[in-house]
Amino acid sequence: MLRNQPLLRLFACILGLLLLATPVLPARAQAYSAHPKLVVLIVIDQFRADYLQRYRSELSARGFRLLLDDGAWFPDCYYNYANTMTAPGHSTLGTGAYTDGHGIQANEFWDASRSLTHKVTSVEDERYRLVGIPTGSTTSATPGASPLNLRATTVGDELRLATQGRSKVIGISLKDRAAILPAGQAANAAYWIDQKTGAFLTSSYYRDDLPAWAQAFNSGPARDRAARAAQWDGKGSFFSKVGITPAANAYELNFAEAAIVGEKLGQSATTDMLTVSLSPNDIMGHRYGPDSEQEHAMVLGLDHDLAGFFAWLDQHIGLGNVWIALSADHGVAPVPAQAAALGIHAATVQMKALTASVNAALNARFTPGKSVAYLMPGEDLPYFQLDPRVFAPGGPAVGVKEKTAEEALGAALRSGIDEQNAAVAHEQAQNGKLPPMLQVVGTYTRLQMAGGDLPHTPFGTELAHSYTDRGLWYTMLVLGGYQMENLSAWGSKTGTTHFSPWSYDRHVPLAFYGSAFRPGTYRERVEPVDLAVTLASLLGINQPSAAIGHVLTQAIRPVGVTASTPGRAR
């Protein structure tokens, strides 16, 4: 027996090495048995990831830092497409896909099958009606809303499918698109506000009446409390006057708490999900920019309100029973004048002049001597849409093919930018230092994008992910970084915007908190499409139908490691 001890020790060592080499399985969590009881997806509208680093020393211990310190935090998360807007971003977070997968390319777009007099919003659906419109509201003639245009399922949809409808999914925001799109097609309900009064409403797509708990909230003290905090005198709309202040975040989170209680979320035999999109940062950010005192105050105010919301979740459900995922739908550019003052090649386009120049060039090419409006009204960078009636039978440019028209539009856009640069240079030459000039990175036609005729580079991939077959004939104009349309029409020189392929518009936070996640800072480059597939994998359900993200296995707690055991940061 003694002679065999060295051999036994050798076997024990080999067995130990084999056990160490065996990959650990992720923490066991199943939607089917309510582990967790509730998943909360928080989306902050227009919120760059660098804000959380810039103001980290001022954040409270249990607001954002609950996720930064005790959760899995990915500071290098970037969208891999160019359509950095509210509707596409929220769709991406829910579906784990980009525009070429979920079909949402902008907040509103031209749909010739529905209207050539106005753009159709991303969630507009005239088959339904709004429910809960308060007396005297200006939205009484507004059509209903639905996820009609969303071509892919969300993680919430897959949760509903996997549990045969037993799980509940609710979406909340100040904006209809931000409430509807991340929640998905099968959500039990989505709620957003009447812009004039601030009362929450929904669409008959979901239900024919406003539930009693939502009616009670609308008639309760929350709106008056938000109005007082924002010092709103009743002039203008709730959306523009209260929505631009931190008080609106508290108002949304109060409604989220009412929804959890009213719908009994987190109390069923399967996992429930709540998506909350916090809109005020976007409303304020467009007006004042990311480097303003208003942004600083908004971040700290939201940090305070999130701390209160997380404490409320802990009291009513228990944070040990809740997973929280945090991200944003897009970032934002600095105010051009502020960036230019530091030497950045920031510049703005005069859209009215560019439109006039393009129409003149296309008339000279296709309809000499005439004054035809070739472009659809209300153009926004980067897409310029051609009026299909001009090229239709009986139109002034009938017979012109799409390829020819779109390529001519691209040439006209480049020429129009050259004209603006020349005018600025002539005006400013006497100052001794020329201001930054507009830079055209490229023009891309709809046919190019549809055929994949794009650069074989990461930038080309971003453009490819931005394509959908919706819309008219168009050409995409991509300007250099920190360059955008002139926003003086907004009544302020401090305005800024997004909707570009540049990193400042694509950089957003990504963080997870909950028993399934290993705390740490993970500096791998990740994408927002990873959020939905990571949640789906841990819940044991199918990934959304068009998802292309990756499961963030590095942030998943191994089986046998309890929530009190610190994870290794990377």
C-alpha cells in the first residue's frame, strides 16, 4: 500500500490539473424559473460613455457607481454603424442588430407608400389610436403608434415567446419611439408622454384603455412636483420646458416604479422585463452641448435619481433578484464653435444654401431653364432624398435612371460644399487666419449601399450596417469629424447634434449589474449589439432574430462563485 502512495499522489495531481483546465460554466440563471425576477434595461438618450469618467469622483456610491464599482463595466463600447439616432439606437439595443438587420434607419423617414407630404415617424401607425390623451391635448389628431417598422425581434420578444407569454415586458420613455422600439413587437405595453401636458399615454396596439395604476399616476402629484422642480410656469410644453431638466428623469423613474407595482413585475413565476429610456439628456444636450454646466448638472441629477430608483428596487424586489443593464442610444458632438476654438477642424453647413445649390445643379443637368425642386423638403445630414415625382411618368425629368440621378446628386453635393468653402474663405481672408473648411469624406448612393459597393474597411462596415431598403432614391453625404449642419435655426449658437459615423457619436456606456455578472472593468472593444445576446444567453432563451452581437463571457460569473465573491477586474 505504501509503495502505491507516489502513484496515487501523481493521479491526484493529474486530476487536479484536469479540473483546473476544465472551462467553468456561466452562473445558472433561467427565465423559466424567475432567475432573475426582473431585468431592467436603462437607456440614457444622448449619453457618451466619457461622462462617467469625467464626473466619476462626484458620483454617489449607489447610483452610476453601483454599476461601475459593483457591476461589469465596459468603458470602450462603440456602435458599429453610422445611423446614430434615437430610433435606430434603441432598436439596436433591443434587437442586438444594426439598421441592416432591424430596419430602422432614422427617427422619421420618407415612405412613398404612405405619404409624400410628410415623413413617417419610426413608430407611426395610422391603424391604431392613442390611448389616454388628456382633455385639451394637441396630440388628439396624432395617429397611433406601434413597432410596425421593426423588422427583428427584441430580447423582450424572445422572453415572451420562450415563456409562452407568461413573462411581462413593459417599455417607458418620454418619447414614443424610445418606449416602443427597445421593448419590441410582443411587449405587453409601452408608455410615453403627451408632450403638452406630460401625462403618460399609450396606443391601442397594446390596449384600449389606460390601466388604473397609470390613470392614478397621471392624476397624482408627480407631474406638479416635476413642474415645480423645473420652475415651469405652464407656458410652452411639458416636453420642452420640464423635459430639458433633471426633474424629468425623476418623473420617468417615478412612473417606472408605478408600473412595477401596477403590473406586478418581478412577482411572477418567470422573469419580467422593464425598459426605461431617459430622454431629458437628449433634449438638453442638443441645446447646450456635452461640455456645458447643464450637462454636468444633468449627469449628477440623474446619478441621484438612479440611486433612489435602485434603492427602491432593493426594497420592493431585492437587488439580488434584479439584473440591470445600462447603455445609451448614441453619443453627441461637441458644440462646433467650442471645438473650433481649440483648433479642431469643426465647421457647419448652411443647409438652405446647400439645398438651393443642389437643386440648381440638378436643373442645369436634367431640366435646363426650369426651377424644379429635386430634393424632398426638410433634409437632414447625412441623407439627401430625391423627389420620386420628378422622375415618374409625367414628371419633368422622366426617363432619368436612379443610378444617374443619385450620382448627379453626389456631384452636386460636393460642388455645393466647395461653394460654401469658397464663400467662407473669401469672407474671412482679411482676418489673416482661415476658419476650418468643410471636408467631404465621401458621397454614397442608395444603389451603392444596396449592392455593398463600399470601402472594404471598418468605415465601410459602418456604412453597410446603416443600410435599409426603406426610403426613396438618395445619396449619403459624409462630412469630416466635428462637422454638422448649422443649428442657428434652433435659436442658439450653443446647439449641437449627432447622426454621424464618428466616434463621439458612437461611444456609449455599457454596464451590467446582478448576480450573474462578475464585477470589474473590462477594456475590450465591445458593441451595443452585445447587450441583447448576453442577456438572452444568460436567460436561456433564443437570441433576437437578427442579432449579430457576442456574449460577453468575460463578465459572466462562473458557477459556484457567489455574488459576494469579488471578480477579477481586467
